[in-house]
Amino acid sequence: MKQSPTVLLTGGAGFIGSHIAAELALAGHEPVILDNLCNSKIGVLDRLSSIIGRSLRFIQGDIRDVELVKHTLATHHVQSVIHLAGLKAVGDSVKEPLAYYDNNVVGTLRLLEAMHACNVRSIVFSSSATVYGNPDRLPLRESHPLSTTNPYGQTKLVIEEMLRDLHRSDSRWHICMLRYFNPIGAHASGMIGEDPNGVPTNLMPFVQRVAAGELKELPVWGNDYDTPDGTGVRDYIHVVDLATGHMRAMEKLESMGCEAINLGTGLGSSVLDVVRTFERVNGVRIPLAIKARRPGDVPACYADPSIAFERLGWKTQRTLDDMCRDAWTWQQFSATLGG
Ligand code: UD1
């Protein structure tokens, strides 16, 4: 029997990782999940199994553990790596920069060392549109100058530079750096989705909790931006579209050198667009409280996704209606899970 290609998925138990695991498995790939569960829960694995119809290989561990990663790469005959493991809360990164450099930068360095030792040189890396800093011009193209405003963004930039240097030193590496815009939504089954600890800082998890009555009102961080309705504009992308983008990138790795590719829809939606859509699609009310601008926020940020289409043959298929509907289905399901 022909063996399916095995891919190591670091951070595979998290919000984005679990959706990638589902898409990979449903398409006949063999994901092996490595996750230290610092921001995810073991219970996601059973729900993933229900979606896929079989169980997935899972290793609880840390990417900084070189021996563990080497052992995993060798015993599972891994051919490529999709690397998502890392910390991602901007506010925490300002308070605890060393934890961010350790997990994200040192973690990636250790992972690359282990890959090199095992002759695995194909990697898709989870980067972010945060590397564009305060955009000079929109839509954002991959050639836009790179900068950042916080330690989290800095770790993404440093890792991108490290990967570019690595490829310059050894052209056997195949590297794709995917710059995500704003992933929201959930699997259409409603069985996996975003489950942040504590009070959410990102827009959609906050909207979901207000809709569920767990939080009283949504703070709208500024309505005096130079945007059509004054609120911040972002490029929201359905997490399942994001997942299929990773799969395409992985499938194309062998024909790539070291490339950065935007994953976005190309459409900008304001905070009020998201709220109104969520209310209309789900028949719920989201009370609002207009507040001052949040420090560090940019007025607008959206992708030019044309390189993703040219290089990966990929574009998004799901609308903001889909994102809001699926996020709400997941919110209601997750309320039944407990702990
Ligand atoms: C944020 C991070 C970004 C990171 C991304 C990861 C900041 C400044 N940026 O992006 O670096 O890559 O999360 O997911 O933290 N909003 C409200 N009320 C809320 C929450 C958000 O009005 O309660 C608004 C924001 O002002 C913004 C939009 O909703 O206009 C989206 O915010 P958010 O979901 O936090 O994402 P980003 O700020 O784009």
C-alpha cells in the first residue's frame, strides 16, 4: 500500500492548527501533531477524530526539545513541517518579551536544527500580516516594507529573516512563509474553533461571548478612523480557507525556494460590518460601547492576495456570512463542553 506523506504539524492542537489537521487528514495526508498544550486543550483531539472519522497521531511536547523533535521526525518518517507553535498575544508580548523570544524565536531555531539533523528541509511557517507594521499603502503586497510595533511582531520578523538566511546558505531548503490576515470562523461542524483563555482581546471571540450573554457589550476601539464608518478595517479570513492555503503551500513546497505569501481575502470589513453581519446571520443582538482607540491599532489592513493565487492556485471561498455563522455554531457547541 502507498504510504501517505507525513507532515509534522507543530501547534496542531490550537485554533488554526486543528483546522489544518482536519483539512490535511480529509485530503489523505498524515498529520502528526506536536503541541505542548500551553494554549490548547487535549479534548480537541477527540473532536478532530469525530470530524475525520479516525484518530490522529499526537505527541505532547515542546519544539524546543531537540531530541524529542528529532525522534518524532525520524520515527514518523516526516517529509515536511507546518510550523505554527508559538505565542501570539500582542499585549503579553510587551509584558513578557523574553517568553516570546524563547518560545517563538528559540523554538523555531531548535526546530530547524532538528529538521536539519534529520534531513527534513521543507517547512511552511505561520507568519502574520503584523510584519507589515503600519501600512504605507493598501492593499498590502508581499513587497511592502517590513516593520513592527511590538515584541510579538518582532519575533515573526526575526524568524522570517532567519528562514531567508537559512535558504541563502543552503538551497536544499524549501520554505513558505504564510502571512495571515485576521483568521476567524470555525469548522462548519461547529466542533472545533477558537477558545481563548480569559477575556478575549480579538474581535470575533469577543463578539461571540457578547452574543452568548457572557459579556455585556462589545467595546468598539475607536469610531473616528479615516475609514468608511470610522471603525477599524481588517481582512477577515475563514479559518478553513486559511487551512486549505497551508495545504496548498505544503503540496507546492518542492517547487519553492524561500517565499512569503499573503493569506487573505483582499476585502476589508469594519468592526461595524462584522457586528451587523453577525447579528443578521445569527439573529442575535450585540450591544456596543464606543471607546477610545486601542494603542497600536492601525486604521485599515487588507491583503493583495494575488500571489497566493499565482503561486498556490488558492483563493478564499468563504464569505463573512460564513465566518459569522460558523463562529456562532462553535460558540454554542463549546458552551456544552465545560472545562
Ligand atoms: C491583533 C494583533 C495582531 C495579531 C492578531 C492575531 C494588535 C494591535 N494586533 O490584530 O498583531 O497578529 O491580533 O490575531 O493587538 N476591536 C474592537 N473591539 C474589540 C476587539 C477588537 O473594536 O473588543 C477592533 C480592533 O480595534 C480592530 C479590529 O477589531 O480594528 C480587529 O481587532 P483584533 O481582532 O484584535 O485583530 P488585530 O488588531 O487586527
